[in-house]
Amino acid sequence: MAHVIVRHKVQDYSTWKSAFDDFVDARRTGGEKSYQIFHMDDDPNNVMALVEYDNLDNARNFFASSELREAMGKAGVTEPPEIYFLEGCAQGNT
């Protein structure tokens, strides 16, 4: 499995999260398998998401799509996102 970390600022977390939830079908079609959402402890509008994809090609295609850019604008994303595409190389428990 492949993962993507996305960080961006939003105008209002609740509005953004609602739009994120409404976009679920497009996210699944793009290869998304699961997600976790975080925000900075001192700024709920500074959002980070860790998203699992079926493969990196699908993740890259999804994040390059005009459909996603349009949805992000409507969701209140206020600056270009930072996007990191990741492949797993180790895992463990302590």
C-alpha cells in the first residue's frame, strides 16, 4: 500500500471536513483506502491528512486532478497543499 501526507490551511475546519466527507465517492474511485486527519494543536485550521491508497500511481493521478483542485477551492483551502507520496519500508510496535 502507498500513503500520502497532505498539509494545508483551511478557512474553517468544520466546513472543510464536511466538504471532505461529501467527496468520499471521488476519493474512493481515486484509490483511497483509508485516512486519518490531524490538525496542529494550536491551530485547528492547519490540517494534515495521512491517506492510504491502493498504489502510488492512483494517488498521484488523484492529487493531480482538476476535480480535486476544484473541490479544495470550494472546501475553503486557503493555500497550495504540501503533498508527500510515501512507500512503506518498515513497521513495528514498541
